Amino acid sequence: MALVLAQPSQAPALADRVLDLEQVAQAADDLDGVLAVDQLADGLAQLARISRQSLGEANRIARVRVLLAHRGGVLLRQLAEQPRPGRARQPRGDPAQFRPKLPPGTLRRYQLRGGTSSAWQSIATLRLEDIEARCRELSEAGGEVTLAEFARRGRAARRRQRKAFSSPTETRLRWSLSVLGRVRSLTSQREIELAVRVCRLTQRWALAMGSRRLDVLTRELRCTLCGRSPQLPMRCGHCGGSVLNS
């Protein structure tokens, strides 16, 4: 499909074009169709900005794009959940943590960016009734309907779904693990002291777990200057250098 943008002088016909867009969007039943209609909607959104149309017309176009994103997200999730070699048929453990992945090359095939795919799949977690109600609420209040807002709502809904299957302790542990994973180096004495405290805490957990523990890694403290094991917890007994986990 190709969209010929009208000049600002032809702006009064925009309402008819939006009506046609809504009808075409209802017929888009595959990912290629959704992407094609979304390009049409993007062109109409640009035309609305150029011709300085009312917020109501812009919201009508944005509503169509949100519904298209919802349909595209559903189709993408169906692709990710299709059985294929090397993919688990059922979630292992907590179903809330099971995140299917798209087949390799899907984004390149449909010329879809990763951020767009993620936003669409987030929007797909919302109910259509909730989307329609929010669009009406924004339009009646004079607000702007945007894809970004519904993507945020979708991500929040996914987080709530995961928390519904997770205990508070599990949630805290996952958060701690994600934060600790961002640490790449220790550059000060206070950072080293905190790292040692974290290691001691995990070691106490490992001892408390007893026979239930799995493969617990043993961390050895070594001097950052001479490389030998220190006699003191914070300083090397041989040269006085600071201690770092090996």
C-alpha cells in the first residue's frame, strides 16, 4: 500500500481518510498487513501535524495505531510461542518467568526494530476494552493518545503478572541480582569492603542451606598488589595492599 500525502490545502479531506484507515485496520489480520496499515497511519499522523488539525483527529489516528500495535504484538507473541527445534514446549518452573523468543531473523524479515517489537508485545498484554476506555478518557479530557503511554501500561501489567507468581523474597533477590550484575570493577576501599560484606552474606546463606545448596562457588581473597592470600580481611598481611576477590 502507498499513501500519497495531501497538501495542507487538502486537509479537510483528512477526516474521510481517517475513516478509511479505521476500516482498513480492521481487515489487517497478519503481520505484513499490520505493518502496511501502520505505515499508512504514520503518514496520516504526519499530515495531521502539517495541516495543524485538531487534537481529536490526531487522537483518532493514534487510537488506530495503538490497536494495530496490539494486534501486531499478539501476532509476534504467537510467532514466539510456536514450537520449533531447540525450544522448550512448556515453561520450566515459574510460568511467569517464561519469556518465549522470536524465531531468528523475524525482525529483519519484517524490517521491524527491536524497540518497536518490545513495545507492541507489551501493549498486547492489555485488554482491548481497557485500551478503548483509556482512549475515550484521554479524548474527553483533552489529552493526547500516544503509543508510549500504552507501552508503559503494558510493561507495568507484565511486571504485575510476574509479581503475582513471585514471593516478596524472590522479587528482592532478583532485583539484587540484577543490580549486582552491573558492577564491573571495585575502585575504592569502601567499595571493596561492601563487596566483601556481600560475599560473607552469601557464604552464610550457603552454610544455612546445608545440603539443599547447589554449586556454591568459593571466593578467595587475594592482595591486589602481590597476589598472595592475605592474613587480614581488609589488608594483605605481607605488603599492606587492599584485598580484592579473585
